[in-house]
Amino acid sequence: MVFDRPIGQNQGVAFPIAEAYIEMAAANLMRWRACALFDGKQPCGAEANMAKHLAAKVSWEAANVCLQTHGGFGFACDYDIERKFRETRLYQVAPISTNMVFSYIAEHVLGLPRSF
Ligand SMILES: Cc1cc2nc3c(=O)[nH]c(=O)nc-3n(C[C@H](O)[C@H](O)[C@H](O)COP(=O)(O)OP(=O)(O)OC[C@H]3O[C@@H](n4cnc5c(N)ncnc54)[C@H](O)[C@@H]3O)c2cc1C
């Protein structure tokens, strides 16, 4: 509570959280699309790569919003927010890096020439 009301009552706080929720929902749909193709024994490389990229991107953005929302407390180890912030950054590197996803999409989906 700040100024005797929940901080989420401020649109400046609520809107970035709403945006993160929307983008996570979209990433989740791509995840399920890839799963459905895989279960149907259909090619799913593009969807799996896109789902991985979207999830990595939006989880990082959501973690950033979370840190901002918590202000200075976001950096206190007790709340585990700085830990989740660091951990979500991992997904742009491993299990495959963002550039590898872009490379797959550029070459195998868009038909662009290989760069090497
Ligand atoms: C916490 C953690 C746990 C892990 N656990 C496992 C595990 O259990 N099993 C396992 O096998 N591996 C594991 N890994 C390794 C992980 O799979 C690799 O770190 C990941 O694939 C990235 O490869 P790399 O580290 O060699 O980085 P690199 O591929 O060398 O990437 C370094 C940079 O170069 C860029 N880059 C690389 N190639 C290209 C290219 N062709 N074009 C443009 N840019 C490029 C990348 O985008 C990145 O920015 C783990 C890594 C971490 C951090």
C-alpha cells in the first residue's frame, strides 16, 4: 500500500503488468501450436523456435516490469525478484540463443540465404 491504496490502482503501474500478461498469453498460444503440431507428427521447427523466442523475450520483459513495480525491494534478495530477473535473462542464451532462432527462421521459414 502506498498513499493508502494498492499500487496496482495506478495505471502507470497496472498497464505494464497488463502488457506483460498479454504478451505472455500470445507466447503461450505459440507454445501450444508447436505442441499440437508435434503431437500430430507435423513439422514444428518454426513454431517451436518462435515459441521459444517469444517466451524468452516476454519472460524477460515481465521480469523487468516486476522489478520496476517492486522498486528498491526488487533488489533485496529476500524477495527473490532479482534472482528471477537474472534467471529469465538466461533464456535468451540457453538452451539456444536468440540469434540461433533468428537464423533458423531466416533460413528455413523465410528462405533467405545462409550467412556462412
Ligand atoms: C545455466 C545453463 C545451463 C545449461 N545447461 C545445459 C545442459 O543441461 N545441457 C547442455 O547441453 N547445455 C547446457 N547449457 C549450454 C547452452 O545450451 C549454451 O550455453 C547455449 O546453447 C548457447 O551456446 P554457447 O554458450 O556456446 O554460446 P554461443 O553459441 O557461442 O553464443 C554466444 C553469442 O554468439 C551468438 N552467436 C552464436 N552463433 C551465432 C551465429 N551463427 N550467428 C549469429 N550469432 C551467433 C549468440 O547469439 C550469442 O550472442 C547451459 C547453459 C547455461 C547458461
